[in-house]
Amino acid sequence: MSSPTNTPQVALVTPPPAPLKKQPYPFWLGGVAATIAASITHPLDLTKVRLQASGDKRMIESIRKTVRTAGVRGLFDGITGTWLRQMSYSMCRFWAYDESKKILGAGKDAPAWKLAAAGSMAGGIAGLVGNPGEIVMVRLQGDFAKPPEKRFNYKHCFDALFRMVREEGVSSLARGVGPNVFRAILMNASQLASYDFFKAELLKTPYFEDNIMCHFTASFAAGTVATTVCSPADVLKSRIMNASGPGSNSTLAVIRSSMKNEGAMFMFKGWLPAWSRLQPTTILIFLTLEQLKNGVDWSRSKGYTFL
């Protein structure tokens, strides 16, 4: 009787599952982060606008004056305008920046020029979309610094929008759109792009991990770059708006006159005050955005799919 033949057993190797493609973050996350940051810095922005409008010289004295006349709540006058601006302009710019990076193929280690190009595209779109919110924010913040007979007396941001359209026409929503779009392009090409660039470069070193220290350092650098890039446009805008007389509204005439009298460094006058205003906002926006992203990642890891 012959013995049965032993058939070799072939082990079936199951291929590892393909890694799941990471879902994009909600498009509104950047708007929420910017709204939270702007709510924290609103008293400082409000004070800056009132200093410019009222002629007061000292920041602390202006804050005391606001608290004395309207209480602590007065430091948050016009905050609905700030919320409208952030949930239109900022939400749009963060969304458009991510979409622009996809179009340009700007991945994790993209060169700075691709990130800057994506930021410029986002700034152009967001500056256009966010222009009505910008006007409403400026009017609401500056209203109480005016004499009573010259105030708009808007109740909130939506009342401001409706009344602007009813009393001044739809075209009033596009007031100042040119300079606003130009500045938005500069701001986003420098702020958003440089944050991504610095963060990627920091993570290549052995000294940083993807944590709050890395986010703080990258946002600090991004705020400095954004202030420097936007400074010439801000200086020229201020000089043209404040100038009077024949030829004073010509950008080239203002540049020629300033270069002749002060040299090329005139473009960076007021850099330190501008930096001290923009830096806290930049840091708060990116720190808040990164924490919101961590929150979304955590909720998805627990099986919650609504984000």
C-alpha cells in the first residue's frame, strides 16, 4: 500500500491594505481660526482705527477714554464687522490657497515661488470677495470716533450691508476694491506662503517637531516677512491718501518725491508699529488653525465623520 503524497501547503499572503487618502480639512477652518484671532485682538485694532480718526496721540489714553465713555464693552464696538470680514475674506483666502496649491502642484516640499504664486491667486480672489466686509468693519470700528452728526449708526454688520446698498447703491460695496485686492495679494503671497515654507524648513531640522513651538516660530517669521513685503504698499497708500495739490494722487510722483527727499528706505517708515500690530494676529491665526486641525484629526480618529 503506497503512502499518501504530502502536498506542500502554499501560504496565502494578503497584501496590506492601501493607505487611506487623508481627507481635506473643512474649507471654513481658516475663517474660524481668523475670527477667533481677530476677536482677541479686536480692542487693539479698534484703538488703532480711533487713534487715526480722532487725532488722539497715546494708545493707552485712547483705551481709557473708550472704557470711561462706553465701559469695557466699548472695546468690542463693531466686532460684528470684524466677524463678517474674517468669515468672508479669511475663509475665502485659506480655501483658495489650498485649492491654488492643488492647481499648481505645490505639495509638502514645494519651492517658495510656487507657494507665493498660490498665495497671490488666493489673495486676489479673497480681496474681491471680502471687500464689502472690509468696508463694513472699518465703518463700524471708526463710527464712535466721529462727531454724532456724522456717524452711520449701524446696528450690526448686516444692517450696515443693507443700508449701504439701499442708501448708496450696490456699487458702494466695491469702494476701494483696487487697493484692497492689491494689498491682499501681497499679504497672502507673503504671509500664507512664508508660513508653509518656514514650517517645512523647520521640520527638516532635528530641533523641531510638528508641535506648537514649530507653529509659533514659523508664524513669527511669516509675520515679519508679511510686514516687510506689505510696508511699501502701505506707505505709498497712506501718502497718496494724505497728500493734496496738483499731481499728488500720482503714485509715480509720490515715489519720485519721496526717493529724492528721503532715499529708498522711505518705503519702510513705520515698519515697527506695523510689525507690532500684524505679528500677534499672524501668530494667533496660525496657532489657532493648527489646533483646530488637530481637533479635526482627533474627531476623525474617534469615528466622528461630521468634520
